[in-house]
Amino acid sequence: MNLSPFLRIDGSFGEGGGALVRTALTVSAMIQQPVEIINVRAGTRFPGLDVEDVVLLRALARATGTETSACNVGDHSLTFHPNHRAKGISGKVGGERNAHGRTANGPITLTALIPALARSGMYSSILMEGETFGTNALGFDAFAEGTLGVLREMGIYAFPEHQQVGFGRDSAGEISIDIEPSVVNGLDWPDRGKLIAVRGRVSTAKVPESIAARALSHLEKLSKAANVPVEAEAVELEGAASGVHVTLWAVYERGLATGTSMGVKGLRVEALVQDAFDQLAEWMSANATLDAYLADQILVPAAFADSGSVFRVSELTSRFMTAVWVIKQFVPARITVRGSEGGPGLVTIER
């Protein structure tokens, strides 16, 4: 008979990556259920705790007075034992690096922290250190306008400021954010309703002004060709290294999605704009109310909201399906997913 208070989660299940770890730690903190995760990130090319996992674990430990096993980048298991309900935290989070100098992605880590801190009944004021824009990762603009835009619809209010840009995992960016205590409601988005606006931002640091001007010019051409007006701006940021990032987002009455692209050496800025525009245009051509990334990011607060949710997602990713599985290991959540992995889906969460 197993008398251990720890719920054991196999980190190799499903997607077997960081989303599983982040979901398990956040839910553990929210309901004070001790958890043990084995085979951490065993489904990836780089198994073991990533620096993002360590940063999140230590931040949640501060918020919950948690007893945790010694955790270091590369460890293949961890235990997490919350002592009390999450309280608000203040001060610096992040800054840790692995042996190769890689730091955590700030927006991804904050997205995992916010559900626990928002329900703490206390204010939190954090300075998050790490990457703020990355390749195939959540960037600051998509976080501020997309993730937090949907969370505001659910009653969660957080106010970020980009203090210093960090392009890439070896950067030292900074995001300050205030998180209010919130009553979390479900997301009733079965259909989009009317289009409110399509907006865009070209964020740059230490590059000629002509780069941003070319980006805006190309976006205007794409906008006219598609007959979709886009309200766009260019923002010059402070940072130690040069970089360019393009973010577009579409806001409907009951829908939101983003398209993003990160600059790399040798790639023209017009190609970045084209990539972000094509991502958003593909989503707009269908009937989903959230893109695949936003569905991942709002699943935990939706699962623990005070009312039910319904939303349509453009793609049911392995990441999303794994997160649903993790939540159900902790609580008998009534999360119904209609659709097949890799295709569009309708998600219903009952309370």
C-alpha cells in the first residue's frame, strides 16, 4: 500500500517536455498537493530539468513555503511539497543559467506563475530576468497582448513592462510585472463574433531605423493585398545585443490569436513579417477562437476558474493534450476535448 503523500507524475508521458513539468508544478502549488516528477523531460532531446523548470520551481517555493528536493539543471526527478496556499511574492525571479550560459524564457515562466499568484489574495511585484524574445518561444509582445489579453477576459489582471530586451536564451532581459489578486472566471468563447482589430509591433534593439521602416512598409503591402487593415507600430528597446522581433495579433469579440517571428542573421526583415502575417492569416481563415499556443497558456486558469469554459482551438497539440492529462492526475477535472491531436478542437470545461 502506497502511503506517500506525493502524487507521482511520469515526465515522459505524452509530449514529455517542459509543459508537463510547468503544469504539474503550478497545479501542485494551487491545490497544495505534493508532487514527485520522475523522468523529467524524457520525451525531449535534452532530458532533465531545464533552467526554466528550476526558476519556476524556486519561485513557487517562495510563494508556498515549499519543501523541495535539491533541484539543479539536468536533474531527472524532483519533489515539491507546498506548505501553504500561495502568497504574493516580490523581488527578482530568474537569472539562473545552465552550463552553456542559457537562461530561462521570461514570458513562459511568468505564464506558469500567474495562475497561482493571481489566486493568492495578495499582490505580487516581480522583476523577471532572462530571455524576452526567442525562436519558437513565447515573446514579450505576444505575452503582453495575447496571453494577458485572454487572461484579462477571465478576470486575471497583470501589468508587465519591458525593462530590457533579451534576444535569445543567452541574453539578460528584464520584465517587471505587477499581478493583482483576482477572481478567475471561465472563458465563454464558442465563436469569435466580429473582428475588432488586427495589430502589430516590430520590436528592435541596436539596428538601423531603416529595418523597422522596411518591416512596417512590407506589412502595409500585405495588409492591403489581403484587405485586412493592420494597426502597426515600431518600438526601439534597450538591450545589450541587437535583434528584431515581429508580433501580430487579431482581436475578435470572443477570440484572439498571434503570429510571431524572430530575426536571425542573414534573414531579411520582410521575411519575418511575411512569416508572422501568414501564421495569423491561417488562423483567421478558420473558425477557432484561440490559437494553439494561447490554448496551452490559459488551460490551467480555465481548469480552476469559478465558472466553466468553452473555446475552439486551431490545433490540438501534444503539448495541450499532455497538460489536460496532467491536470486530471491531480483533480477529477471535467475537461472534454472534441477533435483529434494535430487538428482543430472544441474544448469544454465544466464546473
